Amino acid sequence: MAARAPRPVRARVRMYQVGFGDCFLLTFEYRAALADGRRERHILIDFGSTHRPKAGGRLAEVARLIEGHTGGRLDVLVVTHRHRDHLSGLGAKASGEVIERLEPALVVRPWTEDPRAASDAEGPLGERSRRFAGALAEAQAFAGTLAGAVAEARGARAELGALALMQLGNQAAIDRLDRLAERAAAAYLFYGADSGIEALVPGVRVRVLGPPTLEQWPEVAGQRAEDPEFWVAHRRLLDRALAGTDLAGPRAEELREAAGAGEEPPPGPARWLIDRMRGHQAASLRRVVGTLDDALNNTSVILLFEAGGRRLLFPGDAQIEAWSYALTGAPDRRALRRALGAVDLYKVGHHGSRNATPRSLFALWGDGPPERPMAALMSTLSGVHGRTEATHVPRATLVAALERRARLFSTDGLAPERPFIELAAPLRGEEPFSLEESAGE
């Protein structure tokens, strides 16, 4: 009779204080040692930030905490998508080197990060998905040009530059991920794909709920976002505007002051750019960059972990366009909705933004006193994004709804002596995920 496969008996989730970003360590604990002598398996999901909290949250310090919590061995590294607030810690020298020496056995990324995605006709992707992957590369080139042009700007233009910078791939982080993947194994995921995680974490089922390919769900990308020519055209306009003008040189401040004061901009190719940094034209550029921001969020890997009757949902920054396939378009959507309705732990999407926890998903949990205990973890920092109540991150109405339905834990305002929040629960029985009070002390 074949020996029964080992199954974990307890799950532990640590949410680290990184400011505006994500960094989660998911640990499954086993009653007896596995074949390698260890009794734990560790999965790191994202490691990045764009704005550190006022105290603590240094990525090098977080990396050393992760090294201690894993005992120096990481089984799986998941980078849900390439936004800087999800991978920048891998690009920084001190923090990246720590994660690299943990030697993850598997590196997981979305299908759009596959080096073959834009050109490999033999892979699982169709022509439309390959075109979209190519469009993302062109879009990031546009964002790089724009970010460089307004690098020293102030006010609304500085915000535009920051948004453009957010879209860039952080090449040092990508290079480190590629090296790690070459040494071990790599998985580039889409809806329904084999994550590769189950082979390394026995007794845990992992369902990949996103991102869908464009063949599965064309709505995941807007018409402009998937068109390389759209981004090429906008970059050409920028290049023409900047031709012969050194916006980082001696005249840079003169040009920016003219734009900010509403004066007639000096003649020359910079006039186009200066004009568009005023009023509704700046808003137009913001919408163009926002198109890329939405597209990258919708490439997020969405993972549903199931073990011993417990379900843990980690959706990255996926927005409604990506979620809609899992909830309304996938062939197995009915069974999936039942599984999602019984989630025990939810990693709040996109730092608590309004567009990453769809009403159709929340409705599966109910809005009121919970019949099934549920925990929610939100890694965020208020005051970074959003000028109005409708655009604030985290969104107040979402936070209130989550607090009615679940026990919500947030890094926003976490005391410096608490560098992480830790929840744990047995994988059998009715005991909910609860706070480990000693965490961070």
C-alpha cells in the first residue's frame, strides 16, 4: 500500500511593513519532517515598495526578517506582476542579495513576463496575447521617456512623472528574477495553468485564477493597451517634442517654470510637451499612463491556496477586467464561485483600491456579521495615492465593508516595533486565522 502523501497541519501568514507595497510570507507547517528534513514550506509573494513608512519598513531589514523566518530556505518566490511596489526589493542590492541566497526552487510570474511571450509561436499563447506582450514593452518605453522628461518637475507634473516611473520594469529586479529562474525552475502563469507549487508544497492545492490570456478573455486588456502602435505613436510624439531640447540641462528649470506659471513657453520642440503639461492636456497624458497602469495590474497572478478545508486568496493587484473572467467567463466559474465564497483569508487587492475587490467577489462573502470567520490582510500606506474620496487608497468605503465582514489587519500606521503582522490557524477544525501577539516584538 502506497504511503500517504504528507499534509500540512497549520498555515501561517506574515505581512511585512514595507509602506506602499506588498510582501507576504505564506508558511505551511507539517507534523513530521519531510524528505529534506524540514517541517515547513515557505512561499514569498511579492517584495516591493514605492513609499516607505515614516519609521521602519526598510527593505534590507525586511529581507533579513524573511531570512530568519524561513530558516534560510525559500521554496517558492511569486512576483504577481512587474509594478515596482511588488518587486523593487529584489532590485535593491542589499535586500535582493538576501532573497537570492535563499535560493527559491521555483520562480512564479505572469505569462506576460515569459521571455518568449511576444514571439514564441510554439507556446501556449495565441497571436493576440503575443501582440499584447509586445504592446506592454512599447508602453513601458513610452513611460520611460515621459518619466525622464519630467524627472525634476513639481506639483501635478511630478505626480505624472511618479505614475510613469511606477510602470517601469526595474531592470535590476527583472535580471535577478531571471537568474533565479535559470538556476531552479520558472512558471509563467495564466488562468487554469499548473502553478508548479503543488510539487514543492505537498498537500496543498493551488488554483491559478488569473491572469487570463487574451484568447481566454479579451476584455482583460483595453483596445489601446493591446495595440503596440498606440504606444509607438505616443512615444514618437514625445521624441519629436524633446528633439534638440535637453530637459535635464540648463534650460530645464526655465521650461518647467514656464509650464507651471502658465506663461507662453519658449519656442522650439519643447513647446508641445510644455503645452501638454497644463490643464486638461496633463490630464490626457495621465489617462494614457493610466491605461498602462491598469493593463499591468490586470496581468497579476491570482492564486487560491486550499489545504485541509482552508482557503487563502492572494490576487496581487488584479482589477475587475481580470477578475471578470474567473467570476463570469471561465468554464468552471460555478464551482470556483463556491470556493471563493468560502475563503478564510483574503489578501486585499491593490492596497485597498476601489477597483480591485469587485462587488461580485465581495457579494460571495456577504456584507454583514459573518457566518464563517474570515480574515483580511491589507498592505498599504494612506496619503500616497488619490486626491478625492473616490480615488483614495485605501478606499474608506471598502475598508468599512471589509471591517463589517472580516477581521481586517492593515500595515497602515503599524508601530515601528511591529515590523510585521502574523496570522496563523490550524488547517482542520473551525478555529479562524488569528493574530500571533508576539509577532514583531
